[in-house]
Amino acid sequence: MKKVVYSLVLVMLMVGLLVGCAAPAPAPTPAPAPTPAPAPPKAPIVLKIVSMLPTNNALSQCSVGILVKRVNERAKGELVIQWVGGPEAIPAPEQPAAVRTGVIDMADTARSYYLDLIPEGLAFCASEITPPEERKVGFYDWMNELHKKKMNAYYLGRGGGGGYEKGAFVICTIDLLKSPYDLIGKRLGSAPGSTKYTKALGASPFVSSVEERYTALQQRLIDGVVTTYASCSVGGWTEVLKYWIDHEIVPSACKNPLINLDKWNSLPKHLQDLLIQVMIEIEPEIGQCISQENQKAKQAMVKGGMKPITFSPSDAEWYVKTCNETIWADLAKVVSPEVYSKLRGWLRK
């Protein structure tokens, strides 16, 4: 009996040893981690812009058209400028206030529409130097600070005017003029920004919309208009206008793309840098484009039956100087003598 018990104990010990030396059972294979879902693409930052001129206007295409195309190409979907319209979207005189209050993000607008806020903006059309030169001498930075403080806007750069393009304003008439003194007593359809030099030439400005000016010409209530080459060349104007004074005077395209300052400050720095760099690059293109469009418009004016008027050298010099100096005379009334002197030093060749 003892032998049996001993044998059973021995068997149990051997089984225990065998079990202890056996390989452990393999751990269960973990389930593969689920593949994370791709992050949804970030929505682009959209800046909406309006233009003071219709979207199909040549001057608009030369400025806003180039700006929108270049920024949207470079930003690669991270930033999009959306051109929502011209004065039909927001009337041109109201666009600066719309930028200031944030109703619209951007506007390509004329300095004449916000002179009540920045009277120093008269200097835009007084400049005889190019946009790169304006940046180099300090005019750009000075003007940008004025826009920030007085308009809650960031002045991006030149949308026309400033050395590259001159004489976009032109006086077109019904009657032949032998000298600039023949303008004395004439009634000329004018925009608000051109009334001063209209008066300086001895003429009477008739401030009205473009449509009203055309009707007034047809009815011979006015003798001519101060306008752009593009306006003279399209829409039947050559049916009523027969001449233009072919001497370059104050640039008409003194307009600038502005951005609401709060919107500007909300942009990442690399996108701010992109906007600045693009504007610097396209300013020469804008000026060249406007000059080319002016030449096309002149050709259309000739084709429509209009003829250029050329004054004698002395008369031409008086005419151009009289128009251009009215801007400086107005500037002298709204800035200190120190600022006036600084502007003359910056902007005169």
C-alpha cells in the first residue's frame, strides 16, 4: 500500500515538473489599430473686394483683375480674393466707408472719395515718381500709417497712377480749341476730383454722373467733359464729342486697394507677406496695362471720328502746369508747411 501511495506521489511530481517546463501559451495577437480618417481640408480665407469702376472696365481689369488673379494663384487655396462687383454692389462713394466699418473686406477705391478723412490723399495724384520710388523714399509707409489711424484700413499699394501712368484724365470737347484759353467760359462735365483744375483753366464744372454728362452733351448743355480715354472711346461718346486735348495732365487712376484693418490683422503673417509681395510685383504691370489701354482708347476715338488738339509748346506747358499745380495748391491748404515741403521733396522729380 505504501508503495502505491509513493508511486502516485512520484507521478504527480513528474507531471508538475513537465507542466512547469512546458512553453507558455502564445499571447493573443492584438487587433490592428484603425487607420485615422484624413483631416478635412481647411476652408480658405476669403477676402471680398469691390471696385469703384465696373468689373468689365479696362481700368478695373488692369488693377483688380491682375491682383485677384495673382493672389489666388500664389495662395494655392489658402487665401482667395473674391471680386463681388463694382459700383452696382456698393456705390463708389460709399466704398471707403464700407471698408472702414468692415461691411466689405477690400475696395479698389479713389482718394477723392475719402478726402474728408485723409485730405493728404491729394498727394496720390501729385506724385511724379513710380510706386517703388514711393516706397523707397518713405511715402508709402507714411501714407499707410495715415490710413491705419484715420480710416481703420491698410493701404496695400498703387492701383493706378504714380509715375508709371500719366494723363489718364483727358478733356474732350465738341468744339475745336486753338489754345487752352479757349476753355474760358466753357462748361465741362466733371467728377468731384477734377473740379479744381477745371476752374483753374477758366471753365465751369458740371458735376454729375457719367450718364447725366452724356445726356447733357447731346442736349448741348455742356461743351465737353473731363473724363478718361476709356469713357471717351465707348458707349457712343464719339457721336457727340469731336476733339480731345492731347496733352497729359493729372492721372485719373489715383486709386488704391484698401483692406479693412481688423481683417488685415486677423490674417496669418505669411498671408500678409504674400499680399504685400504680390502688390509690389504687380504695381508696374498695372501702370503699363493702363497706359496700353489708354493707347487703345485713343485709337478707338480716332476710329470714331474724334481728332486730337495739340497746343503750341508754351500753351501746352501752361495747360499742364495749371492743372497739376492745383493739386499742390490744395495740399498746401490741408497739411502743415513741414509736411508740404516733405511731400514736394518726395514726389517731385
